[in-house]
Amino acid sequence: MENKEYESKNFIEEIIEEDLKSGKHGGRVHTRFPPEPNGFLHIGHAKAICLNFGLAEKYNGKTNLRFDDTNPATEETAYVEAIKKDIKWLGFDWEDREYYASDYFPQLYAFAHKLIDKGLAYVDDLTAEQMAEQKGTPTTPGVNSPNRDRSIEENKQLFTEMKEGKHADGSLVLRAKVDMASPNMLMRDPILYRIKRETHHRTGDDWCIYPMYDFAHGQSDSIEEITHSLCSLEFRHHRDLYDWLIQSLEIFPSMQREFSRMNVEYMITSKRKLLKLVTEGHVTGWDDPRMPTLSGLRKKGYPPVAIRNFIDKVGMTKRENLIDLSLLEFCVREELNKQADRVNVVLDPLKVVITNYPEGQTETLKALNNPEDEEPTYRELTFGREIYIDRKDFMIDPPKKYFRMAPERNVRLKYAYILNCEKYVLDENGKVTEVHCSYYTNTKSGEDNSGIKAKGTLHWVGAEGSVQVKVNLYENLFTDPTPDAHEGKDYLEFINPDSLQVIDGALAEASLASAAPGTVFQFMRTGYFVVDESSTTDEVVFNRTVSLKDSWAKKQAKKS
């Protein structure tokens, strides 16, 4: 039995255990997952979800789901629903703790007035260009706005007028009065509120001023008495403002901690860039299987447990790094190997006529569904005079170590017989259209004691007892492992033109005609494929989940 006392802990777990030991926050652990509802969740969000919900589970705590909905121009209820669906799909539940920053708009407005009353916030009418100029540079201090010394009374009056809609969009903002010489540019009197006449997805037109994310985020944490506010590393420079606001307002002392982002090869996790892929038609939508979104990975057939295992293997660190995509695919294969039934699907059919098999006759053969099952189950295959194999499994003049079908060679059909290739038929362009073979009647799988040898084994489908299916072969959306990390180049320059190949004429076992959407199968010798949600009995559609090639395991074997 594993000794939990010596279990390795990440730096966040060490912080939590120290807090619990000291009795901080009364021994509570209360985390939150705070997405902005302006897009779909991606693989990076999965890391944050697993961390926040996982820590709460481990330390008998709670996790809130809070939507930081402070920008009505980009937020939609549809995004809210998609986010909730993804979290539940990953296996987590926020119970009755579903909150919105917009729930706290009145309280946040009152907080802003409190800062004004303390002389720590002021209304400014500089333009965005003027404000950027007076902020200085990372090496030179900024200069105070001429409005920085407005009286408390004037600031309160102007801020009230902003809320009442008496000023135009963009004409006034509320700024924190911090330090225009701070080495942290974010602390140089950041904007807390702006005027924005946009209809909010929850509050409608009740408000025409909205808090900035940096003002709403930390204060919402404090309102909910979050004990451990966990963010990715890009928010490290925001922590100074987070702490300043909480201290200035004298409210519950939530504390922010940062962990490394989930940077995976061939994926981007900027929602702005992902949205551009959608709006410009580079993908079919947020749930396109080429996207790094959770809905895209789900449509691609990734099991949620594989994603959680991947995040667990990557671990939590304080330093940014690039994760090998093959590790994620290894986790997917590892899980699907246990789950997926094996089936025969021929992507590029080549007809094989078994010349010594009686015309009009068929027989039923037994095939194992999944060799990983503790209690094996079987399905039936229909075998007859005409079958189909994959075109790549036949060569007229093969190399020495080619063990598939070729003239005058024996090859076994999985769960069936050994065939001997006798001849082939070419069309006017020299393309093989048909192969003629004979079969050895005493080589039936499971009953063969003939002593006849065959070095290769092929998958196949019968001409009778098969169904035509559509197969989407997905590859990486980008040709470069870091498409958005090249200075002077747009990430769209690295779009892979061959990221999707559609096969309309594949042949599959007849049982797959009724396979339920979302079911993943292993196509023998090819890879794992999921039944697309668009599938019907008239058109069965499969999306490739991952190939059988395991490059991660090979890399680890070389290291050892």
C-alpha cells in the first residue's frame, strides 16, 4: 500500500498544508475557477480546473465556479453554458456554488466609492493615447495626470454621473491612485472603471459602467472569502494590484498564487487567437477536433480521464515550459486501449476475390472485441468470396521485409483464413483494381493445425456484411510546434493545409452502422476513431482521435 506520508507534493500543496498547520482562515480551503465567458475552455483551462477542484477534494474544501463577466461586448450566455458542460465533462461539480462577478456589481461600485473616499481613486478625462504617454516606460517613471488631485467631492460626483449615464463612452474613467513611478507598469494608476454602453448577458442595460477585470477579480475572491486564489503565471504582475486593492479596501485577505501555463506543442491557448480561427473559417467552430478546446478534444474522442492523467503527469511548477504533444497522445492511447473495442475498417478499399470459395456462400466468424477486457466478449464477422483489404496492404513488387499481400505469398486475414495471392488486375492506368487469391480451407483462425505459415496478418471487411462510412483524418492544425512564438510572423502563417483529409468511401463492419455518437473504437492496425455527433443511420461519420504510433513511449525507452 502506498505511503501517503511520503507522497511528493507540488509547491501549492506545500503552501496549503503550511496554512492548514498554522490555522490560517480557520483551517479552510476554498478555491475558485473564474473563467471569463468570452469563448470556449481550452487545454490550459483544464489544468486550472483540475488544480482548483482537485485541491478542494484533497483537503476537504470547496470550489466555486465564478464567471468573471465584466466585459459585455465579448460575453455570451452560450459561452456560460459551454463552460459548465466542459467542467462537468471533466468530472467536476461546483454543487450550488455558481456565481458571477455581475452579481457583485453593486458591491464593487460601493468599493470604488470607498477608494474615492480614502483619496485612493480619481476620475480622469485623459484620452487613451494621453494616458499611455504619461505612464512612461519600464525604465522611466510616469507623470501624474492633471486630474490626479481632484477633490474627493468632485471625484464622487463625477463617478456617480458616470453610473447615471451622463457622460459619453470613453470620456471618463476611474483610476486607482497608486504610484506613477512604480517599476510595475500595472501599478501606475490603473483604470478601475470605464463607461461602456453595452447590453450585459445577465444585467441587461442596468449598468453603463463596468469594472475592469483587475478590479472585479480580486474583490470577487474576497467577497466569496476564497482562501487560495490560483492563477497562471501571466497574472504574476497583477498580484501587486490584487494585494493593494484588498489592503486598501480592508476586506477579506484572499491571496493570489501563480503556476505555469499549459503550453502544449502545436496548440495555442489565446482565446483571441482561437476566436480568429473560428470567425475567419480556418476551422468549423470552437468544437472543431483540430482546436485545443475541451469541446474540440471531446469531439475528437479524447476521454476526460486521459486529460486529467496528462495534467497530473505534467505537474504544477512555477516555470513556463513547452509540453510534448506526444505525452498527451500517450495518455489518450493508454485510456482508450482499455475502453475501445477493436473493429475492422478499410479506409482505401481494394477488392480481393477468393477464387476457390463457393459463390453465393458466406460464413460467420467470431472476433474478439477487446483483449484488455477481464471477461472477453465477441462479435460476428461475415466472410465470403469477396472481401476488401486496405490498398496499402498489397504491393506487386514488395521489398524484402514486406509481410503483407503480394503475388505468390501467403498472408493471414485476422479472425479468418490464410490466403495465397495468385494474380491481380490492372486498369488502363496501371492501377490495381482487383486481387485474386485462394484460401487454405484448413487454416481457419482458432482451428488451424495445418502447419501452413504466413508472416503477416491483415484486417479486412466482407463485401457482404459491410457498410460505407465517412472518416475525417485530423492532423495538427499548425505545422510548427510554437506557431505564436515567432517574432514578426503571424501564427496563421503556420496553418497546416493538410490538417483534415476526408475519406468518403471507407468500408466498415456492418455493426458500426448503429454505433452511438461519442463511442470510440480502435480501427485495427490504424488508430482510434470516435463516432461523430452528426452521425445518422444514413451516414456514419468517424473522427480520428489518435494514431496507434506511440512516440512518447519510444522517447522514454531511449532515455532509459
